Amino acid sequence: MSPAPSSPSIAVIGGGPAGLIAAEILGRAGLAVTVYDRMPSLGRKLLMAGRGGLNLTHSEEFERFLACYGEAAPILRPMIEDFRPEDLRAWCEGLGQETFVGSSGRVFPKAFKASPLLRAWLSRLEELGTRFALRQSWQGWDAEGNLVLTGPMGEPLTAKPDATILALGGASWPRLGSDGGWTALLESRGIALSPLRSANMGFLVPWSEVIRSRFEGKPLKRIALTFEGETVRGEAVVTGDGIEGGAVYALSSRLREAIARQGSATLRIDLRPDLSTENLAQRLAAPRKGQSASTFLRKAAGLNPLGIALLREASPALPSEAQRLAALIKAVPLALSGAKSLGRAISTAGGVPFAEVDAHLMLRRMPGVFVAGEMLDWEAPTGGYLLQATFATGVAAAKGVLARLGIPIAALTLGPASATRQS
């Protein structure tokens, strides 16, 4: 199904989830859509995110889900209400990719990987007449307001669409295409940006040689992490220069801001969150019967070698009194000296503040130019929240384009590309 020759033309710059979902909605409304991307293929970050299982969204109760967006939750609410987790699941299944809910409540495609979903999605977009302009790098606008790009051989190109959606991502994983280069282009147009910062990242820890040599890459399972009164259960991984993993990411924004304020932060690790301090102290009060400290801690407290090494890292001379030792096991202090770099982060905080866009995500200073996805200044933990808001803002930007052009909004449908419904 190709758009009519007289259809308005739309440029979508960025071929990730936000840009592609916007292109789909606009294509279903009969518009001529071109997706520009500087990489040789689309959806590269989506494919990388799906290598260990594509976490699409989360199945938890909606208000609890929304609360994970923190300060951005009130602004994102209408967009996520318009494209909810169940809508994302239904859309995925409409592409022939069934979904399931994991034990943690996270939602995945049954194929688990991202590649089958992306192939089906690109096929649908082609049916809608979407044009893909790859290896074309956006350079901003010329004096007449035309889009300026460079082609595969560095040749200058221009385009004059009726509206533009910017969906260039943040600046994490730059080798996959999102390098944050768009910030200078928007700032040159007078748009005030929040600095791009690491989100869902690991943190630096000045480990001893024992930890680095013996435990790099080892997991910490069934732990709880606490910082500034917030506790998260989950897992983490020791790296050669620090610590990362889902439980760390859930606290990353608080840790990042604390380090920015004071230069360091102390994270507390509960190695046995299933036991109370009193219960653990009772176990540790048992006679050692000639056992080494490591053997005793393994048998009495159920600690593995990594847990024992972390105790010694925090307190080389372990407390002999059971209550104090139990308290240490329940709150091992871990000094974080810094956050890992933006290029190594899973996602990006900062970007275009919501004050710079209207309710349709159109730039107030640049009518006809819309922003979606990770370019906007919001952040969320891993667990399905990142992709959900990325999709929802892409949907919102596309509907904003249709509203500006006075075109009836074509709701996202789940069947063949030829099937659309109006709302």
C-alpha cells in the first residue's frame, strides 16, 4: 500500500523504536514517510538490547508501573495511557510475535530475541510504502529550513518535508548509532537542553587485587541494595572496575546524583535479605568447632566465596561478636567512586526538556519539528520501562504530526498493513 502522490511527506530521523513506530502510524494514515538513519541498517540498539531477551514492557499494576518514571511520570502519563503496556503487547502479537510474562513480571516475545520482531516490523513498514534512507547523516537545517544531510559518499543532500520527527536516541552505545551529536544542532537553534548523563549504568569501585583477580564477572544473586532509604532486591555483577546489574540500575539515578554532589556514594549490600538480622545472629552465635572463618560463614550464614570476599573488603578484621557480624552481612558498605561513562551506559538521562515541547511533542521554537524517544529528558530503570516510554512517545509524536496537518488520527491496528481504523 503506497501513499498517494499528493500525500504530505514526513521525515523521521532515526530508525530506532520511537522513529519506526511513528513511521508506522503516519504510514497507516496515508502519509509519505521517509526514515533517515546514518547506520547501514535499522534498529541496531533494539537488536543489541534483545541479545539476552527483549524486555518489551512490564505487567505490573499501571500506577506502580508509571511511578517508575519518577519526576517525568506526570508528563508521560497521558502518552503511556494512550499506548499502554497491553497495547504494546497486542501490537507485538499483531506482527506474529506472541509474548509471555516472565517470573519477574517482565514481558518478552516468545521468540525472546529482537530479530524476528524487527524483521516482521520492517516488512510491515515496507507494505505501508515507508522509504528507508540509510547511511544518510542528518546535519541540521539550511537557511530556507530544509533538512540538510550527507549521503553514503559524503555528498550533500536536502529534503523539505511537511513535518519532521527527530528520534535520534541518547548517547549510550554510540557505536550502534546514538552518539548524541544532535545536541549541538538543537542548541544552535536556541533550544535549551539538559546535559546528557549516564542512566542504568554501572559504578566504579576501587577493588582490591583479590576481588579483581578472583571475582571479575561473578554474579551476586538474591541480594538487596540500599541507598538513601530505598531498597531494591535483585542481582548484580562484579566487574574489573566496579559493579553493575539490574539491582544497581534501579538505584542508578540516585547514586549518580549523589556522586555528582559529593564525589562518592556508599551503597549497602544485604547478602542475605531473606533472613532478619536477629535470625542471622542466632546462626552466627553457634560454636565454630575449629572451622575456618570462610567455612563457618559458608555453613552458618550461607555465604558464597564472593560474599565472604566482600565482607573482608569492607572489614579485613571481621567482627567476632555475632550481632555485629550479622549487621555487617546485612549491610556491607560499598564505596562507589564514580559512575561508568555514558558510552557504556544502557540508556541516557537528559536531553530535550519537556518545557521545550508542547503537548504533542512539537518543539515550541521550531513549529513542525517533533521529538520522540530517548532524546527527551526522562529516564527509567530497566525492566520494560525504557521501551514502553520510547514507543509511547513515538506514538504521541506521530499523532502530533497528524493533528498539526489536520489529518484524522489513524489508530494503531494489529492486523495487516492494509487494515486501519479511524478514531
